[in-house]
Amino acid sequence: MRFQFKTSYEQDIRLFEDRRQAARYALLLALAVALPFLIDDYFLGEATNVLIWAIAGLGLMLLTGQAGQVSLGHSAFMALGCYACVLMMNAGVSFVLAFPLAGIVTGLAGALIAIPAMKLHGVYLAIATLALAILADDIIVLTAPWTGGVAGLYAPPIDILGVTVDRWSTPDLYWWMVLAVAVLVTLAYVNILRSATGRAFAAVRDSEISAQAMGVNVARTKTIAFGLSCAITGLGGALMGLFAGAFNNETFTFLISIQLVMMIVVGGLGFIQGAFLGAVVIAFLPQALSLATDALGRGVAIPGLEAGVFGALLIAFVLFEPTGLWGRWLKIKTWLELFPFARRDMFRRQRSYLKTERLR
Amino acid sequence: MSLLQLSDVTLKFGGLTAVAGLSLAVEEGEVFALVGPNGAGKSTVFNLVSRFYTPASGRITFAGQDLLRLAPHDVPALGIARTFQNIELFQQSTVLQNLLVGRHRHRRTTLAEQLFHLPSVRGEEREHRHAVEEVIDFLDLQPYRDARIAGLPYGVRKVVELGRALASKPRLLLLDEPASGLSVEETQNMRWWIADIRRHMGITVMMVEHDMGLVGKVSDRVLALADGRRLAEGTPAEVQAHPAVIAAYLGTAAPSKAAGGRVA
Amino acid sequence: MDVLQLLVSGLANGCVYGLVALGFVLIYKATEAVNFAQGDFMMLGAFVTLAFVNPEYFGLNFWLALPLVFLVMGLFGYLVDRTVLRFVFGQSQTAIIILTIALGFVLRFAVGAIWGHEPQNLQSPLRLGDLRAGGVVLGLADVAVILVTAILTLVLWQFFQRTKLGLAMQAASQNQMAAYYMGIPVRRVQGFVWALAGIVAAVAGILYASKGAIDPNAGFIGIKAFAAAVIGGFGSLPGALAGGLIVGLIEPFAARYLPPGWSQVAPYALLIAVLLFRPHGLFAQVRAKKV
């Protein structure tokens, strides 16, 4: 185990704990930048898909992992981000402007919806957002003159300062673009976490009552969390729609919301790394499953298998590893560092007794 | 003018009157204790001051300001900090982060500045950290700085909660049973801290406590409550000797036993 | 006269929503867990009945099969509580919400794997055909559904008022700690509540399957039942039923009188309106949390 000797407050405010950690992440980034030279276009496309999911997941992670609020309606905000971006691009706004604007529009819409919704506690919020996700489908159909309804829309070509970024002809450019967005979003995420707002999120998540007693405006904090979360998810949605090339009312169903939830739980609630790990699982599980069924000699796809396995996986994680893959990794790391001195109860989960959320 | 003043405050939960026409005044710079049997309405008084409850009638003012016009999250901005009877810390955060939340009312930077982590944010964080480190030194919390609350022993959590309230640099500190569940040594520490908080930091302390030993040693004035009503007020010794107080605790008048030691 | 038709079919749908919502609220009241899989419980109940009754499976007499169905579904509910929910006892609601959603996915998969994904018809004695009188066509199945729901409501009401277990459930739902101190085995009572929710789900499933075909995705009507539960006020059993009826009635009338496309929106629009203006439902009362 390496002990850190801290000599200034800066060390806790900085992005990375120490040089080693900074170097590790620099290496990871370098690897990501070099990825187009390392793998073929098909896998690069898959990797781009993973990264887009991760961006959308980061949005939900901020809300659920950091501020402790459940949303089953983030697919609606992905749709909003996507339609906002594409409609602006179709109206002649350049992608460079339309993309961040789409994020801002989605964030504002999210905050606006949050103002009444955040008065609601856990269950109510979950149901209200679920209703929103289902409504999104109908609203897209009802506003068909703009959204194309069932017929959908085709994604216009992306043009960044004269350079055309296309999934098929320039997959490497597309990857770098998504990578840049992912890095920027992650930075903003970290910046929020190391500020008063990030601490207010955690305060609201862990104890609303004492957050209030410390002067945290709970409703406002939740609204900010919801707005920021929706903005990030909206960016993810815009990228997803553009990447898919065409989308309609059924592209962003409420099942996408649930997939996002699964993603962050499996990856590790409350960890940025968790969103990325979860995205990898979500993206590659279907492939792994089809490989497995092939190997078993069935040859035929079992309908609904994917959803079933996702469900089982999720149950397993909630029951046995609620900190997700990243939490598990941290435990393994600690165990290895302490070897052979790790004690079992170091990793024991704290049992807390029912704290009623019901108002009485 | 008193720092905190409750005048004729009444609070009802359905048919139950939790606080009945209670008036009290806490003066700047004193340690004021509320005592009384379980269910006397002591914590309820704190929750009224924190604005978690709204009284049916009466007035509550702090330094001349009408508290009843504020939302709960606006109360700390006036300089009122509190602890809870059943510790309410942020379980998943570290001690340091918990204490930093105490600084919430002193934040100045906007969300946009924080998103880009501008130098202003960095400067502010450094200041908060400095203030928090002073509290950590004062309460000897150095060994636990980066530990998560979830794994800490009860006694330490109690101190962290005190620290979180102190980090906000309040004018009035509300302590809800600061010594409950603490060992003899821990209670001793708590006693010294409370004395220092008043003497060196100039913070007015109002506390609810069952440990009459602690109350007797640190408080200037004591108010005894029973069934949401005032029983007696005065120095610790006066209140302890008051027949109505003894009757409230023991049911009948049985003098010598109740004096000193722990009651209830 | 088609108002009557709309009324009856709306009420019949509403009964199913209401019963699912009832199961939902039962569990919420007693354990503070939110069973997002209650709709899938209903679907499972329908399929279990189908397996006992339909000639291509066991082909039992319907009335003979009924107690068996209740036994299986009650046991299922009890076991879900015992094996899965026990682990997250006392954890955040987020965990429970995610857990039960995942449970729904697994149930849907399991049912699909066992009985297939094709819609199937339950051989239910409630399939009675239509009653035609003077231009009005009433589905007798709809009428039967309404009657059965009314009877079940009465039985449940008596159960909560009269039986020891029912009273224990009420007590446990009102104050777990106090109930525990009064000698009520709260954990075990919670298991029974899940069992009861399983049985109610089975009834809802049978009623649902009596009105049309059933497939593994039928559980998605659970979403409308959540809307119903919220509209009725989450903590109230009669509220849940009433909310179900409201949602059930809105649908056909919105389809009839609103422009196309709006009928699906209507229940959720109502849900959101209720959340905005009466966040704790039309029939609930709220008090502040004690600290």
C-alpha cells in the first residue's frame, strides 16, 4: 500500500491524487487517441458506440450516483437533445454551435421539469420520469410536422469548421470527435464534484434533513442536478442519433432509460469510471451472448434472452456488489496492495436500518 | 435584546400539543440548556428554530429577525448551526467532505465558475479547507480526515457532527444531546469543547441534554420542560432542586436522589 | 348510448389497473419497497392460470385450479420477499426500484422461455360473449370483471378489518417499530404482504386474460397501474382502486372524444397534473417527517 504524504491543500483539490495517477490517465487518453490506428473500422464503430453510451450514462450518473435521485425518464432527454441538435442543424445552424446548444436546451428543459418533479420523493419521481419517457414517444408523433413522427428524421452530415465528419467515410474523425466530447464532459463532471455544488449533491443524497440544516437548498440543488444531468444526457442523445443516421419516435423508448440505469448500476454508482465500464458491458453483452449461444450449438437466437440476462445481472449486482464493477475493482486493488494483510471485514457492507422516506 | 427569542410558541401534531405557549430567551454568549423527561418537547424546540416545524402560533426571532419568514435552508445563513439527536451525517462522504458541507453558507462562486474550475473556485476551496482544518485541529479529527462516515465509530461521528456545525462559523450552536451514547472520557472531551466553543470562539450554545452532570458543569442557565410547558428556569443547581422538576422526573417528590448524576 | 359501452369497458380495464395498483400499494404501505414488477406479477399470474387450465397444458377444471393458482402465486410473492428483497432491507429506495425493475425483466424472459412469446387465450369461465340490447353491445366479460373486482375489494376489506393477520399488516404498515414492540413479527408479516400481493396479482391476471389474449409483455400495463396508484395517492388502498378506475375510464373516453394520438397521452397527462397540483394524490394525507 502506498501512503500519500500530503503537504498542501492543493493536493486534494487537484484533478489527480499524484503523478502516478495522472500518468495512468494520460496513458489511457493516449491509447484512446491512438485507437483508430490500432483497430479496424468495425471495432472503432463499436468503440464509438460505447463512448456515446458512456456520455449519456455520465449524465444519469450525476443525478443518481451523485445526487441520489432516480430517473427512469432519461431517454426522453436523449430524444430532446437529439431532435434539438438535428432540427437546428437542418435549419442551417452549424454543428459546432448546434451541438452545445442542444445540450443547453435539454438542460434547461430538464431543470424546468425538475422544479415540480423534485418536490417528489424517490418513488414518485421514478414514476413521474417513467411517465415522461413514455410520453416522449407520443409527443414526437404528435409533433410530426417538426419531428417527422413515425417516419423519423435523417441525420444531416456533420461539418466541423469545413471538415466533414462521417461515421462511414471518416470513422477515425468521428471517434476523435466523440472522444473530445467525452473528455470535456468528464472534466466538467469532475469540476462539479470538487466544488460546493458537488458536495451539496452528496449532502442531498445522504440526508436531506441535515443538508437543509447546513443551508443547502434541497429543491434548488436537485433542480441543478437534474438540469446538468439532462444536459449531459442530451449531448449523448444527440451523438447517438447522429451516429445512428436515422431516428424516429421509437429510437429513444423508455427501455433505453432502463438500460441507462442498468449501465450505471453495473458500472458502479457514484463513480465516473463506472459509467464507462457500464457502457462497455451494455455494448458488448449482446455480442458475448450471441457468441455464447453459438458456442452452445443452438444457432438460433433465444428471444428476450438479452433483457433477461441484463435483468439477472442487475439483480446480482444490486444484491451482491452494489458498488458495481468499479467498486469491486477498488476492493481487489486494496486487497492486492495489502496482501496478505487484508481482513475480510474491511470490505463488509455497512448495514443500516430502515430510514423511512415516507412522510409521517 | 436576546439572541434567540421564542414568544408564546405553540405547536400541535394532530391532537397532541408538543409545545404549549412556550417562551424562552437565549442571551448572546451563554450556554443555555434544555432539560426534561423524554417527550417533553426539547428536540421539538430545536426543530422549530431550524424551521422544520412551523408553530401554530407565537413568534421566533433571531437577532431581531423573524425566523418564521424563512425557509429551513435559509436559517443557517443567519448563523445558526445544529446537530441532531440521532446523528444525521452524510454517510457516503468522508469526514473532510462532511465538514466542507458545513461551509456551504460561505460559498461565493457560481455554478458556471465551478463547471470550468476557474481560479476563483480554487481560491475559495483553499479558504474553506483552511477553515475546516482549524476545526479538525480543534476537535482532534486528524486521523479520520479521509475516512468515510459509514465506517466510523459512534463517538467519532458525534464529534464530526459537532465539527460540521462549527465549520459554518455560527453565532448560535444548537446541540441535540451532544453526550448521549458517549463514554465517560468522550463526555469529558465534549464538556471541554463546549466550554471552549463558548469562551474562545464566542459562539452561543443552546443544548438539549439528559446528562445532568454535563449540564451542571457547562451551562449558565437551564430551562426545564415537561409536556411542552416550562417547569422551571435558573442556574443548574436551582433547576435541579426545583420541586416541580423532581416531580416531573420521578412522578412524586423524592428530593436528594435526583440531584447530581444522570437522570432519565 | 355508446357512452354506456365506453363506461363498462373503461371500468373493466380500470379494475385491472386498480388491482395491480392495489398490489403495488399493499407492498409499499407495509414495507416501503416499491414493486415495479407488480405488472409482471400479474402477467405471471395469468400464465400460471393458463398453464393449469388450458387443455394444451394441464387442462384442469378452472375452479379446481383457482386455489392452486393462488397458492403458487402467494408462495411466489413470499419467496421473492424472502430470497431477494431481504437482502436490500433497509437500503435506499433507489436500490429497491432498480431491483424490482430487473426482476420484471427476468420474469418476462422466464415466462417467454417457458410459455413462448405468442399471445395466448386463457380458457376462462368469464369469457361470456356479448350482450346486445337495443344497439348497445356490452361485453359480459367486462361486467364480470367489474363484479369480481367488487367482490375481491369487499373480501380484502373484511380481511383487513376482521382477521388477526390483516390487522397485523395494518399495524406493521403504520408503524413498523411500534408493531414490532407489540409483538408482531414484522418481517414475517411483510412476507405475507408480498404473498397477498402475489394473489391479488393473480386475480388481476385472470381478469386481464379473460378480456383478451395474454403475452409476456402484458406486464407493461403495470406502468398505467403506477399512474393509477399515484393519482389515487400512494398510501391509500381505496385510492389505488379509484385511481385505476379513473385511468381506465379516461382511456376510452379520450380515444372517443380527443383527436387521434391524444388518448395514449391522457392518463400520463393526468398523472403529471396530479403530481403538479396534488403531489400526494387525490386521496392521501401527508405529515412531516420526524427528526
